[in-house]
Amino acid sequence: MIEIFKNTEEQNIAAAEQFVQSAKEAIAAKGIFNVALTGGSSPEKFYKLLAESPYREQVEWEKVAIYWGDERWVPLDDDKSNAKMAERTLLSHVPIPKEQIYFMYKDGVEPETYALDYEHLLKKNLGPEGSFDLIFLGMGDDGHTASLFPGEAVLGEEIQWVDAYFLIPQDMYRITLTAPLINKAKKIVFVLYGEKKAHALQQVLEGPDQHTKYPSQLIKPTNGEVLWFIDEAAAANLTNKA
Ligand SMILES: O=C(O)[C@H](O)[C@@H](O)[C@H](O)[C@H](O)COP(=O)(O)O
């Protein structure tokens, strides 16, 4: 489902409300809410909103488990770290037990090794189905999502839940949930805005299957639901805005 918002304020409110609603449902059903956060700049404001009234009080934070959709392989105090951004905007302001924050980075470990460790952790915590309650994703101007970048071998992954690889154009390792795992989620919410996304978004949603060029096309949940929270600028090229 595509939801087009007049401005990013309304979009951020919708994203915060989605977090609250999914948390309530998951906690009522099984006592824990497993959510994967996205990096990039788009979620910063809605993370901040979540840490404020009236959203903050509506979440049983001690029953929330935080994961990431992807991470740049840099130390957790590096400005490029997705975890650092989430800490600054949200995690340091809410009472989530530290042991329920599963950073996608570890000092002194090879990224490929840590990808296997993270997969084991997910199998232990989520069970064999690997079904997150909620995954937030962003989308790059080129149609990438998480660290599923155009033309990379990770796009063909069918078995592993987590992969790490060296992303040559950015000169850094990336670690990412793979499309088969993301697609097991109960709910996936893309949050993106701005005219720079308009071209790729139109291709992703309305173009032919070109998932090696526009990797966000790989995101098609098996049993869950995908929501696209976008603003009017990002939606500008869509022909079907219903
Ligand atoms: O670590 C990352 O870079 C991401 O998780 C990435 O997939 C991001 O979501 C998009 O690049 C969109 O980024 P913006 O929101 O900054 O446009």
C-alpha cells in the first residue's frame, strides 16, 4: 500500500504511529516486539518523534528488541554509523534494556564472520521463521534499500539471512539483512521523501522487473504487508497514486 503525505511532518507522525501500533500488537501477542531500524537520513525525525510525547509513553520499551536492516561497517561512535544516529535520536532517550539492542557491528571481528553471528542470533531470537514484527527501510536515489545495492551479488542471495561484503563505490564494508529474510517480516515500512527519489520510486513501483538495477523491487513480503510512506515530491512521477 502506498500512502502519500502532504509533508514530511505528517509522514513522520504516520511512521511513529506505525511503530506504536506494531509494538502494541506484538507485545500483546507474545510479550516482545522485534523491530529492525533503517539507517540513512530519512528516519531521523521520526526517531526523534518516537522519543517524545505522546508516542514515548505508548510503548512498553522494556519489551522492545532493536535490530538493524543494515549497517555501515564502522565503529559505533563513527558519524557514519546507523547505530550512532539511532542512539542519538531515539535509543538514548527511551528505557530499552541495553541487552535488547542488537548492534550490527562488533569491534575486532571480520564483517563476514559477524554476519554469520548475527544470523545465529536472529535464529535464536526470532525462531526458524525469522519473522520480524516490523522492519523500517529507506530507499536510496538509485533504488537501493538496506545495503542491497544495484548490481551486487547479495541481490541473488537465497539462503543466508545476513550478508556482509565490501561495497567498492563507498570504500567500506556493509552488513545487511538479505531480501529473503526481510520478506519474512509481518510488516515492512519504507519511509522516504524528496524529489531525488521520484525517478527510482516510479521504476521500483511501476517499472518492469529490474531488481538488479532497482533492488527495492526485491522487497515483496511472503505473508506480510509492505507500506510505502512517501511525500508528494517522491510520488511526483507515479502514474497510479491511489
Ligand atoms: O545505511 C544506509 O545507508 C541505509 O540503511 C540505506 O539503505 C538508506 O536507507 C538509504 O540510502 C536511504 O538513505 P536516505 O534516507 O539518507 O536517503
